[in-house]
Amino acid sequence: MMTEVACPSREELQSFVGCTLSEEDLGRISDHLDSCASCEDVVAGFESQNPAPFSDPANTPTFVYQSEPEYQNLVKKAEMTRIQEASFAAAAPRVPELPDYRIVRLIDRGGMGSVFEAIQIDTDRRVAVKVLNEGTNRSKQALQLFLREADVLSRLKHASIVQFEEVGKSGETVYIAMEYVETLEIRKLLQSRPTDKRIRAACGLICQILSALEMAHSQGMVHRDIKPGNILVTKIDGKLLAKLSDFGLAKSFETAGYSGITSEGEARGTLGYMAPEQFVDSRSVKPTADLYSVGVTLFYYLTGRLPFETIRNPADAARVLRKPPLPLEHIMPEAPQELSEILTQAMSYAPDERIPSARAFRESLMRFVRRPSR
């Protein structure tokens, strides 16, 4: 008979938000929140009353990680990210005026650039045009990263990578034109399928991305920002096709640390999908960092959630670095053990304990999908 676990008290949940609990209690309540929607709502209410988790550590309660250098570095990085995102959100994206293109609509907007659907006037073809956001187009570092993305895309020719068209400049506007992809809402599509077909479809899409990464890694490039938002899924002739996009953080791992564009100790990537080593210094990450992110993405495709608790503040981030991801079967009991083991290895904390290459990862998934006994 299963014993029902009592919910934490409101006082405990408030202390959790304030990070004044012991490490053991923080972990216990984090685990409880993963499966209790009512307590999540209580925590969300407390957080809305205290919307500034990145304040000066000197003015916040003392808790278990506050004195650690790793935590202090995370606080600084989180605060810088918060300030940057707030400044970008304050200004609506400017619609670019490009003589060779007719802008149709805004597709997406990130911290550095905005992507528009456009019509190339000479050819009447639909393309995607990416431009630097207002406020970043005069930043030397932002321009270097932007042009590096164009350079990377121009050299990576693969069916599962969004294809480069051209890089150009009109007045003060620098832009990248690339292949337009009519995207699907992949999470809704996957969740509408029976478990077996959902697993097969998700693994098939990830195998396509791993094939693209195999080629990119063979050319010395690491993406550094693999996540569902950077995987565009479309359907052609009844088949689902995945295309990897947004190479704005991609760089050569063979010359890592020597580009001069990113600084030593700088964390780059997306919280929730970044490999642990990216929190320390994303300049020197290897291809196995991409494989970690691919594992997290596949976990999300299958379950609709990340393989660890939500990162709400720097203390959460510090704790996540120490805690292994949840096994797939904890969220998806019907998942085959073989798939769970593949994901667990892909998301290993230590890079040298992960699946060693994109090819090995892809072949493991293909063997799993083709196994009759599955």
C-alpha cells in the first residue's frame, strides 16, 4: 500500500522561496514540487510577492550556497542576464527596411536578434531574415557573434540544418537571410500520439538533429544552445523533418578560448538545457555539451518537462549542478528501460561519462527504435 506524502507547510514553502532551508530540506521540497500542483501554486504566489531573486547577496538571508564561489558567480551571471532581458523586452523589435526583401511578419525575437518572414523580391521566394535588435547593433561583440553565425551557417550544408542564403547590410542594418521553415507545434503533435508512436517520432526527430551535429562536430563546431526552440520541425510529403537553427553561439571547439569574442568564465546557453560545464566557462566546451542538451531536449519531447526541478533562482541553479537528472521512468513509467538508460548516459554530469559522439548517440537510438521486442 502506497503511503501518501504530506505536503510541506506554508511556512516551509515560504522558506523554500527565500532559500533559508538546509540543503536536505531544499532537495526534499524540490522533489515534492515536481509532483504536487497545489504546492507549486503556493510557491508561485510567494514568488510573485518577492519578484527580485537576484538582489545583492549581502541583503538576502544566508543559506547553504551563499559563501561558495560557484554560487556567487552564478548570481552575477543571472543578474547580468536579467538586466539584458529586461532591456530587450522594453523595446519592440524594429521592422527592418531591406531593399531586396519585403518583410511579412515577425517570427521570433531573442536576446540578440529578431527573425522575420520575408519575400525575396527578385525570386518571390519566402525566406527568414535575422537582424540584430535595436541597442545591440552597435555592440562590437554582438556584431561579431552575428557575423560568426553567418560564417558557420555558410559552411554547414546538411538537410537537418537551416540553410544559409546570404549575409548583407542595408544602411546600419546587418542581416542574415536563410531558409524559411513552416514549423509545427511539435509538443502538441507528439502528445496527441499514443506512447509508442510518440517515442518513435521523438527519437526519429532527434536522430536527424544528431546527424546534423555529427557533421558539425566533424568540422570542429559545437552549437552550445541545443533546445526545442532551436529545432524547427516541419512536415514534407507526410514525413516529419527536423532542422537545427540559431548558430549564434556556435564556435570551434578546436580553438576554444581563442576567439576573443567571449570572455573567460562566461556562461552561454539556455538555462535548463545547458550542460553543467557551460555554467563554468562555455568557451572551452566540447561536443559532449551538445549531446547533454540533446538528451534534455529528447526528455522534454517525451514528457513535456525538464529532467530536473525548475530553476527559480541562483540557489536552484547551484543545486541543479550537484543533482543528477530524473530518470525517464520516474515521469514516464511506460518508457522502455533501454531508452531511459540512453538518456541517463547522455545527461551524465561528467562529460567523459556521456555518450562519446553524436554518431554513437544516433546509432543507440536507431537500434532502440528498430528493436522488435520494444
